[in-house]
Amino acid sequence: MADNENSESTNTPYSSGTSRRRALQALAASAGGAALAVGMGAGTARATDTDGVRTYVLVHGTHSAAAFWTAIGRELALRGHRVVAVDQPLHGTGKFIPKAYQAQNLRALATEPSPVAALTLDDFERRVTAAVRRAARLDGPVILVGHSMGGLSVSRVADAVPELLAHICYMAAFCPSRSMPSLNDCASSPEGQHAITPLDQIVGDPAKLGVLRLNWRTADRRDLAVFKEMICEDYPDAEFLRVLEGMQTDESMTAYGDRAVGRAATWGRIPRTYLRFGKDKTLATQLQDRMIAEADELTPHNRFTVHDFPNAGHMGPSDPARVTDVLHGLPL
């Protein structure tokens, strides 16, 4: 079912010739950056909520970190909830920063090796599952929320430990399906083609580096204009610069291609919600709609509850309370 809240109303090896295009198709997740910091039996789990307190585990997108959730996490905490924002491996407090990026040596940046290339979606899933296990051990089943590429981890974790989850939520996030089993497949779909693909902004050859590398510290006005349109077109310039400060250069090409399809018997039995952002130019709204529809086809008895934010870009409404209102009220 869909809730239309009109106040901002509340889804391989690369050849040299194709790697840049495929990498940029995958960039439908890459703006899952640190912007909002600016501004269990499967299907039967119930969070401990007798005192009104819930536990949320929050998963960031690609090129991002746990700091993405600062504003929403703070708002949830002020409402009395427990919040765990996860840094994926080599992200956030443990992120890899190329020496050439710090020096803005663009020639060297195009070839400097990255340990991020070795990461897989298994690594991401294990990190999030560990956080869910620890949180659930203390407080009972949790609410798991992912933004952008973080949706892949939500689907994987929901298959791994469905008994520990009371609800799963995709916030303008990838939810791969049997017809689009990976992020790359989602992004290269006809619906995914509506997203902005800043091909000229990729640094180096993703096939050789093993990562999608972007220079967020660029001074090039054209590059900055593309980045802003892609991730937070409606934000003031000062906030956009804070977004860029929180982004990291590299994301694993392997993780983009790994399968992340939820199974009906596990993932498909957990109550789920989708926050649909109507002006998203990174994860196209048409693709959001297809992912929702295909998930509902798999489990017609347990469909997405959709909250529509028609004026929101990829980073979501500038006022975090609008998203927090939905998260606070998720049915358990």
C-alpha cells in the first residue's frame, strides 16, 4: 500500500571499453554519501517496545559512512530510541584515503591502488549482521534501515538473521530482485537509465583499480555541478560542500556486482517499508518503483508499505524530522 504524505509527502569482469560506463551505471548508489549529517522468527519478530523504546541499526550507502545518519540518528535518540549507525569495512572512521587524493595529484590518483577493491558484499553483510546480533542480544529484535547501496546489506542481513529483525526499511535504497539480482543489474536496467551517470568524473580505470573512484575535492565547476545535481540539487551550496567533505573516494566494484536478492521464506516474511524519493537523480524513481513492484510480486502476502516524498532528492528531505517521523512510527 502507498502512503502519500503531501507535506513533502509522507536493483563481472569489466573490459577496458565498458568498465567506465558500467561503473557509472553502478553510481546509482554512489551518492549514498554523508549528506543528511548536514542538515526475530522470520516475519514474527517483535521489537521490545513496551516502554516505547526501539533499537534501530542504520546502514549507509556507497562512498559514505555512518556519519550519514547523524541528523536522523540524533532525532531518533532525542525521541528516546537506541540507535546504531554502522561503518562498513574501510569506510568512515576506518576509511581508506589515497595519498594522491589528499595531495590532489590527479595523475597519481588515477593509478594509486586501493584496499577497498578487495571488499565484497559478504564483507558488508558480515559487518551489519554483527551489529544486529549485538544489538538484538541486548535489546531484542531491531529495525534495520538502509540508504542507497545500504539496501543490499539490508536484503542480505534479512536472509541471514530474519529472527533478529522486527522491520526492514529501504530509504531510496537498492532492493534487487530475481530479474535484477545485483546493484549493477538494477542500475543498468531501462529504469536505471533515468539516473545521472557522471561518466567524465570517474578517476582512473575501474577495471584496473577494482574500485569506482571519484574526486569529491575537485575544483572543476562542471564536475561540482554534476555532483550537486546528482545527489542534492535542492540543497544550499554550503550544505553541498559539507556533503562532499563526508564522501570518500573509493567503492568496491565487486560489491556492485554481487547478488543481493532476498528470499521469500526469510527476507520476504519480515514487515518492510520503502521511503520513495520522487526527485532522486541517483537512484531513479522509475527504478525505485520497479524494485518495489518486483518485491511485492515475490511476496504478495507481505507487500511494501510505501511512504512517498515527492519533492526529495537522493539525500532526502533537508528536514530530518520528516524521515524520522516515518521511522519512529514503523509498525512492529
